[in-house]
Amino acid sequence: MSEMNEDTETVAFKEFEDYEGEQEAVNEEVNLDVILDVPVVISMEIGRTNISIRNLLQLNQGSVVELERFAGEPLDVLVNGMLIAHGEVVVINDKFGIRLTDVISPSERVKRLA
């Protein structure tokens, strides 16, 4: 292994010095233009529950699964699996929709998606 191929060359890495402007860079406003067109998955969750595999295998058409959420409670609005808002179900032109009732701030949304 001590032989060197003619196509290889030895390089030296320069050590980085402490960057004093690092704090200034953190305080600058983040430019979001580069990510504004990135698609994300948005979903609404009405509730969840835990059941055994035995009960899961017994489910069939007409089965009712009781959820942990009470009727009338707002739904969770998730983006890529992260909670960003709460809302209530509405019907628009025969399709379901959601009216947002409580939304976290844009900066907090970006932090949660990072």
C-alpha cells in the first residue's frame, strides 16, 4: 500500500480559524426563496387510538373504532408529520376542507420543518 499511483497526489488540508462573523450570520434574516416551491405533505388528523393486533384483525366493513379525541375538538393539521395548526372540518363544493382556527407563527413553522 505504500506505492502511490501516478494519478494520485498528496494534498494538505488547511485548518479553519474561528469565524468571528458567525453570530452576525445567525442574526440575519433567512432567505426562504430557495425553498418556497418545495412540495410538502399536508394532512389532517381527527384522532388516533391504540388497539391490539387481535382487534385489528377483527375489523371489517361497518366496524367502529373509538378515537381518543372528543367530538367537537379541533383537528390537528400536520405538514410532513409536524403539527402546525388546529382546525375544523368544512364542506366546500361537496369536498371536505379545513378552516384553520389556531396556527403557529411562520418562523416557528420553518424551525419545525428543518
